[in-house]
Amino acid sequence: MPLVPASVIRFALLACFCVAGQAAFAQARAPQAAERSLDAIRSLRVDGDGDSVPDRVGDAVTVAGRVTVGSGLLRSNLNEVYIQDGTAGVRLALPQDGDRVLTGDSVRVSGTVGFRDGMLEIVDPQVRSIPGPTRTVEPTHLDWVENPRGGEGPDIEGHEGELVLVEGRVLQMDDQQGGRFMLILSGTDLVQIYAYTLRPSPVTFGAIQVGDYVRVRGVAAQYDTAPPYTGSYVVYPLVDGDIKKAGLSPTEYRYGVIGAMGLLLLAILWASLLRRQVRRRSEALHASEVRYGHLFNAAADPVMVLDVERGGEVVEANRSAQRAFGIDVNGDRADGRPVRLSELADEDEASAHLAEADQKGAASGVMELSRPDGSRVPYEIVTRRLREGRTFVSVARNVTERRAYEHGLLTAISAAEGAREQAEEAARLKTSILANMSHEIRTPLTAILGFADILREEVPEDLYEYADTIRTGGQRLLDTLNDILDFARLDAERAGIVPEPIDVAALVRDSVSLLAPLAQQKGIGLHLQSSSAAVPAVHSASSLSRVVTNLVGNAIKFTERGEVRVTLHVAPEFFAIRVQDTGVGISEEFLPELFEAFKQESDGHGRDFEGTGLGLAITKRLTDLMGGDIRVWSRKGEGTLFEVALPMQAPIDNAPDEPGPIPQIPAPPALGPPAVSPSVPAFGVPA
């Protein structure tokens, strides 16, 4: 056997070592590469569009962190786990029969980002433990910070899913179905402390009473079901020892220190204050007299001080009273003669006014007072006792303009009453005209249509055209009359709209089926698509059917080729009916006038399509009465899309000015036939 050279053996051994080294290096780098694909939990909360919902909801992510609350620790009947990394925390919604996750474990989680009750979570997570020692996560103490509402409190919103410490004053404690509830005031924010009954370690709040200042350790969470998700913050304690009395609050400590310093300062300044007391009171009295003098003379209305013991003599008057009644500051005439109220007003009225004020302490009334030029002007006088004794102050306000206004107001009321009577008379005439139209025109038309049908059966085939012309013209006239009567009835009242339980899907299907022959006659397609087989709601069946018939009938009438597509979308609180056609379309200039009565884009004898211009006006009015909203998109020559959105429950009072809350659905990007897809993004419900 030939010997292998030593150099060849050394080369072979070196090649083996290189291959083994590369394999080990690849295995060492694989976890590092996987770690680089991890998402920071804080990055999952980014809300770039400002809709209060994280932008990454629905994304598949992978995170890693330490388990702060293991399976069943908060609720035995729910496999709910909380983890946190160095940036934030998140809730894991595990299946009830899934693997149990223990507190303190390091885990790697892959799943879909979800958002429930105002809180971030990972749905259907795949949890893999990371080997290593178990470690307890230390809670984050939440200091009070200013919040957007103007107060201060713990930033629970920024630490949802994390283990935290919060402090506050207990305001309420109560047993509720399924758990024990505590409400604390932390700063100016209300925070709920909630412990579920079904849990391995009971939390009783036994040592805590209302009014105690407590420190609570637990998981920060939120239970807010409506946007913008800025309330209903909750802390879930893990064990009974997580709730402890904490003595005084930081605010009380601050107030205590400030109070002690204040007492010390008062003790130091006491001697100096006693020495200054008399001087300050003298200055305050002087300042008060100056302020009284300024206010007294700055008043726009005449103000007089009266002495009843001197028969209502004016002892002081402000500048307005001096100018109005020709007296000086002491209430005297230019010749020095004092003036009494009885000299300015009627003597009997003045005596009665002063007697009432002297007896009751106050009096008011309107009297005519004499001016220096001899004229008498009406003044509203309010007199009150000024101090102990029989000195009173009277304020007089000139009411000449007010009397003129009241006179004009009475005249206006009288004119309005006359206008109301005229309007009622016009309404009675309108009702009479509508009744006559219904009886005197519709009844003969019905007979004409009936005889036209009989005539067509009796005449020879070459005369069918004339019988059909009579039938078509009569039917067109009857439809016009019915539209006018319906619109007038809707304009005057609720037109008998009575909500009742209905199946919207069946109603729409029946309404569209009635118009199918008309579409077949024109050779165009008519399609119906619904996101649900049955849509229970409470609405007027006749009104909703009229809306669907008007919209689909219009779409067929204005479409010469192509198709008409009717789509029913359903959301939890409302439903929407979309009618899209490939017809002639509507010009942008005419869209603002589309729902006005008797308005048509083409009018006169040369118009292309028949009609009164009342169909869409009636549709809009019925939609308003049912508490909904109607919108339209159109492009000339391409087609039109109408959308009617209605709440599941019609308004009780059917008030058109109080519609239900209908979300604003985005406009479609194009007016071509809508693509069939497994979902309807605009509504967020399955199609």
C-alpha cells in the first residue's frame, strides 16, 4: 500500500477544519439574523394618520420580551398574557386551550397586531420560550405629568401592557359581577383598579377603605370601546399585596411643608403686622371711599342718595343725576334750595314709592321725572336701603327707548300673527287643491288606463300602436300626478312613515326584481350584490322600497348600454345601498341642484329623457326622514354612483333635522363597475 505524503494529509485536515468552522459560524449568526428581524413593541403603537388606531394593526410581527403576567394570573378562565421589552408592553390573546406561559419567562412571539378596547394586542400569537433564567420584571413608578386635558396624572396611556406603580386617593369601592372594583383619584385623573373573581390568587381590598391613599402595583391597561380611546384606564393587580396604604399623597406632603413654612413665617411677621394693622385699615378705608366715589360718579345712570326722614330729600347725587335734573352734588338747586323726590316726580307716586322702600327695604317702579327744560321723561327707579336708618340709594334708568322698542315689538307681533293666519289659510287651500287633484284627475286617468287596456284587446293589430300610445301617455300623466302629490305630502308632513322590523336584503332584492323586466327590455345588465343574506333593521318598508325603486329606475332610464349594479353593504350600526350605472352621467355644474324639486339637467321639449324632476327630491326627503344620508358621484359620459346610508334603527320621532350618526364613507376612486373582492374596505365588513 503506497504511503500518502504528509503535506496532503495536512491539507485535507485544514480543509475539514474550514468547513466545520463555516458551519459553526453560520449557526452562530442565524439567531443574530433572526434577532435583527424583531420589532420593538413601542414601534407597534405608532399612529401616523391620527385616527387613534395604531397604523400596524393587521400586520404580522415578531417581538421578544419578558412575561410580566403569565397565563390565567389575572383571570383563570382566560389565557391572557402580558409581556414587555425595553420599550413598551403588549397583551397576548392566546387560545384558551393553548400552551401556558409563566411569569418571568423570556419569550419570542410571532402574530398579528390587533387593537381591542383601546389597547394594543397580538392576536393568535405563536409563543416560543427563550432559554435562560426566570427573572421578575420591576414595575415602573408612574409620576404625575401634565395631560392634554389640562390636569395632571399618571401616563397610563404611554405604559399600557407594562407592570406599573400608581398612587391615588380611594374614592369608591364596590363588588361587581365578575370582580371587585376600586376607583382612585391620581392627581386629577380617575384610574380604575379591578380584580377578577376567577383568579388563582384572590384580591379582596380588605385592608383598604374609602379615603385611604394607596399605592397599587399591577398591569396598566385600558377598556375604552369608542374613539378616540382616551379614557377608562385600568390597573389590574396581580396579588392581594399589590395594593397598600401609602400615607399622604405628594400633594399633601407639599401642602404640609408649605403650611409649616407659612406658620413659621406668620410667627416671625406677627409683631410687624400688628404694628401696621391700624395704618393699613386707614389706607383701605380711604381707598374704599375713593373707589366708591369713582364708581358713584362713573355710573351712566342717575344715582341719588335720599333721606326719607327729610321727606325723601336728595342728599347726594352723581354726575349723571346732576346733568339730568339740574342739581349739584349735594342735591340742591342752583339757588341752594334742596330738592325732594316728590318735586321731580308725581307727589303721590313718589310718596308711595318711598313708603314701600321704607317698609320693605327696597322698591322699584317707573315714574316720569322732570328735566331742567321742563320736559318729563320716564325713568325706571330702583330704591334700596343704604344702611341702618332711613337712608336709601335710588338708581334711575331712562326707559324712553325701551318703551319705543316694546311698542315696535307689539306691532311686529301683531303683524306676525296676521302672517301666520295667512299662512294657515294658504295651507288649507293647498290641502283642498291636492284633494281635488287626487280625486278629479287621478280617478279619470285610472279609467282611461283601464279602457286603453281593453281597447288594445278589441282593436285590430294595426291599431295597437294607438292604444299603446294612449296607455303610455296616460301612465306618464298618472306617474307625474303621483310624484307631485307624494312630494306635496312629504313637504307637509311625515307621510305616514312608521318604522317596523324588516329584512333590508329581502326588500332590496324584491325592489330590484320588479325592475328587472325594464332592464331586460333595454338590453342592459342588472346585478345585485349583498354582503349579508339577511339584514334585520327597523325602518318603514314602503319608504325604503320607494328609495330603492327611484334610484334603480333612474339608473335604468339613463343607461343605454352596459349595466346597473346594486350593492348592499352592512356594518354594525348602519347599512348602505349603492346603485352604480354606466349611463350618461351628470355634469359637475348640475350636481348642487340634483336634489331640488322639478330640476332636470336637460329641460324643454327637446330633452332626451322623460320625467318631472321629482324622483330624486322625494328620495332625498325620504332618506332624511329615515335619519340617513344620500351622496352621489358622477362623471359625464361615464356613469353615476348613488349611495344611501341609513342607521339600523330609524329615529323614533322621524325628525329630519336629527339624523343618526352615519360614518363618512370615502368616495370611490373611479366610477367604473366595482370589483368583486372578499372585503369592502370603506365599511370594514365582509362583502
